[in-house]
Amino acid sequence: MPLTMGDIDAVCDLVNDLCGICLDSSKSYLIESRLGQIVEDHGCTSYEDLVRKVRLGADSRLKRQVVDAITTNETLFFRDQYMFEALRHKALPELIDAKEKTAFPTRLRIWSAACSTGQEPYSLAITLSELIPDVHRWDIQILGTDISDKVVAKASRGWYAKHEIERGMSPERLQKYFVPEDNGWRIRDEIRALVSFQRQNLLEPFGMSARYDMVFCRNVAIYFTREVRRDLFHRLAATMIPDGYLFVGAQEFLADVGPNFTPQHHCRGTFYRPNMRIPSYV
Ligand SMILES: C[S@@+](CC[C@H](N)C(=O)[O-])C[C@H]1O[C@@H](n2cnc3c(N)ncnc32)[C@H](O)[C@@H]1O
């Protein structure tokens, strides 16, 4: 079905309202390739008609299908080597030391926001289990969330095809942390037990009650407007402990988010500590 300018505007507005993602007319190929089948399957007369149906809200499945189709779920295991070096050699040892002085020295709460199909939270769980020998005696919860039901379901299953495993998982780790299953690989129960998944739209109020030691929000806010990014990172900081760590994508910079979002560089990786008091030099 041909796409008109009216269709493009209507779809861009809808996608922006549903998930904060800014599409523009240059993305018309993406709209056609990702939503064309849904338009046909639901007997819509045009893309604008599809938008009308989603906005009416009579079929909640339709809205979920559009979100599943329009979101870009690109991810891989141990994405951004330097970030994982900074995590392993600086942030985690520092956090573990700091925890020793608290009432709950073995409790860690980590949130992988916009986790796609789970490679990020599982890479975090593997990193923790490599760093903490008695990890299963610790009270660790890694929460993975995403707006797309489809990717949350896949992440929850913890099964990956060969081509997904080949993106970032070393042969040694594959043998250690996965079991072969259905022509692919499933994450071992010990690692799976450290991670839970749920749906969360980052534009909506966060339902979680935990105070996070670390939050990972990588490669999603790049699609949002400056205002939405600012608001998101301030709300994420509000979910974190006073000296918590925030990690963003390798190509993301928070210079325009506020004075507390000053990057800290370690092992060629970067993280932020948005709730730390800024030292006064006067
Ligand atoms: C490119 S993936 C990034 C995955 C992972 N964080 C990484 O860096 O490899 C972006 C993810 O953000 C999710 N997403 C997009 N808009 C969202 C929103 N408003 N709330 C929550 N997740 C969203 C998409 O469904 C997608 O899975």
C-alpha cells in the first residue's frame, strides 16, 4: 500500500506518543517495511486508518503489535567492551567495597532499562558471577525491562540462536554459562536466576520500588527528543541510591542533561554518578 505524507505524519506522531521514538519522513521505508504487514492483516484502508485504530484502543493487541514492529531491538552480548571493563575493574569493586559498610553488604539491585532480548542483563549477570565467587549466596536482582512484549518474552526464555551467540559471547563463556537446546543455546539456570524481566515503557512512571545500585540505559534515549531524554535521566537518577552508577551507550553523552551528569572515565569506558554531591571548589 503506498505511503502518503499524511500517513507518514500520522505514524510518526503515533510512534512518538507510544514510545518517545522520533521518526521522520526519511524513515518512510522503515514504516512500510515494519508496519505494512500489520496494515494488511488488520484490513486497514491506509496507514492513517491503522493509526486511528490504535488510538481508538479497542484492540490492545494491535497497539502491542505496532510497538513490537516499530522498535529497533539491535543488541549483543557484552556490547561495548570498554564499558564492561569499567564495570568490572572500577564500578563493581567500588560498589562491593561500599556495600560492606551498609546493613545489607551482599545485596545488589541492578536495572537494565530497555534491555531488548536480554543480552545486556545476562552479560551483567555473567560479569557478576565472574567477579563474586559465592554469587549465589548474595541477594542479587537484575531487572531487565523493555517496552516490547515480544522482546521481553524472548529475553525471559533465555534461548539464543547461533548467530545471536556469535555476537559477543566467547567460546569459553558459551561452554560455561549456556546449555545446548533446540539448535541453539539456553542460558544456564544459575545465571537465569539472577535476572527477572518485565514490561516497562520508559515514558511512563516507573512502577518499581527498589533503589538501584546501578542502572543501564543504553542505546534507547538516542531516539528521544532532548526534553524526553532530560526528563528520563532525571527520573532514572531518582530510582538510584545516592552513590549509584549510571551507564549509557558508547555514543551517548549526557552533557545537556544537567550538571550532575558529568562523565567519569575509567578503563576507557564511561559511567555517571548523578546523585553524588558535586564538590565545591570555592
Ligand atoms: C537498540 S535496543 C538497546 C538494547 C540494549 N540496551 C543495548 O544497548 O544493547 C533499544 C531497545 O529500547 C526499547 N525501547 C524503545 N522505546 C522504549 C520505551 N519508550 N520504553 C522502553 N523501552 C523502549 C526497544 O524496544 C529496544 O528493545
